[in-house]
Amino acid sequence: MKVAVYYRNSDIRIQEIPRPEIREGEILVRVRASGICGTDVMEWYRIKKAPRILGHEIAGDIAESRSPGFKPGQRVFVSHHVPCNQCEFCLEGNHTACETLHGGNYDPGGYSEFVRVPAINVERGTYLLPDEVSYEEGTMIEPLACVVRGQRLIGVKKGQTVLILGSGVSGLLNIRMAKKLGAGVIATDVDEYRLKKAKACGADEAIHASSPLDFGANHVILCTGALSAVGQAFRCVKRKGTILLFAIPDRNIEIPTADVWRNEITVTSSYGAAPADLEEALNLIRDGSIPVKDLITHTLPLEDIQKGFNLVAGAKESLKVVLIPS
């Protein structure tokens, strides 16, 4: 089968490897759509484990099944990370801190024609895709689930003000989620195309990131790796407010400790999504509460993955890029 092997952002090679063989409790999924995540183009982060087959936002059909719960032909979304449900973190509801979740994955990765889904992922991370949700929309379940979890952690509520720094895919999904929860939303970006998208997604204001901001937000959600946005976050959060590191820069950040202490600012982070978040995201997409189709700007064959990475890394007139392996 064909796979795309990542060596670095500018060097992704199409290669042939044997199709995985499944064991008891497992399924083999023919990948119909695989999204390119913004974290996949974080070269400083990904290159440490290169060469490898990336891809963790997939939807497809079951080609083979050795699980009693699933059968060939079913359309599914599969989560690459699942918790153990037994450790101290899981028992406290903090599933994304679970070591099993951080260590698991499917084989070999979403940028391939087929993936073997381990039994634990079959049991705790495989969801039937409703007929009204396309394969391409299915790739947005995991990104939206991360947003669902992040905003639940910081407690976004009706009547609050949320500042979202960065209006790429994660920023736009955060805009839509915050508006659904009844918050007022201000969004920033350095790109006019994305500022227009922010307004189209419901932002009350969309402001160029170079503009001075002199208000206090209840919550500031960092959806860009730009180091300058970190300083902006601390300047714009109000007393008792929260800064959520949804994205991170490629280096350590400075925290104005005196201001954080005096104003009782909470600085927190959010990584990944738990099964409950994935289920909620799937339902939000299925019932149209959070539209995602309009955020998919490009669909490309797997062979054009290099073009896809260039589009995502360039962050110009593109949002979600989806690969079609099969």
C-alpha cells in the first residue's frame, strides 16, 4: 500500500509498504480522508521522531474486522489516542493526561491507504460515521473535540468575552464554539483572508494582530505559535481571567509573574481530546451546530501531500487541507 513518510516539512516521500495484518479485536480501515493538522507542520516538534508516517485525523471504511462490534463496509471515524480508563488521571476525569493515551496510536499513521486499529482503539476510539457526515467532515471531529475540551476546561460562558489570537482552523473552530456557548468573541490574525473568515465564522470583531488592543477579556485562547501573541495575551486578559495555551510557540515563553500574581491570572494548557469530547464533537457536526465543511479549502490525493504541507505551513489562502488516500 502507499504511504507518505515524513522526513521534514519539505521532504515527504511516497513509498510502498505491506498492508497491515490485523489481530483479534482489531479492524483494518481503508482511509478515505485524512486531514493535515497544524501540529504536523510544526517541524521543530515533528522532526525529532522522523522519519515516520504522520496523520491522526482520519475517516474511512472498515475493510476487515476481527471485532464483534464492527463489520466490513461500515463508515467510521477513528481516534488515534485513547485512555486506559483505570489510572488516577482517568478516574479523576483527566483522560488526556493518561499515559496510555499519550503512548497509543494506530498503525502506521493516517497518511496511508490502510490503517490497523489496535483493539483498545477499536473499543474506545472508533465511532460510526453518520450518513449525513462526509468523510472529509469526519476529519474535523478530532480538531473540534480538542476545542470542545479546551473551552470546557476554562469555563467559557454566556456573556463573557473571549479573545482568540490566530484565525487558522483551530481559531475558527474556537470562534464557533465560543459563540455557541453565548460568549462575545474578538479574533486576531496577520492575514486578511483569515480575518474575513473569522468574521464569517461569527467573530464580533476581527482585528489585525498588529493593532493595539486595550480591553480585558475573560478568556484569551492562543491559537497561533507566534511569540508576539503571548505578550498580547497577557496584556489583554482581565483580572481573574484565563489564558489558554491551545497552541504553543517553538520556544519557552516569559510569564509576567508579578501581573499574574497581582491580578490572579490563570495560565493553563489543553492537549488533545477525551472520548466524551469526541462524541460531543461528532454530534455538533452531525446536527449542524458547528459547521465544518466550509473550513475545508483543499482536497488532494495522497501523492500531492507535499503540496498540502506547503499550503498548511504557508498559512495563506488555505485552511483545512484534506488528503484522499483511497
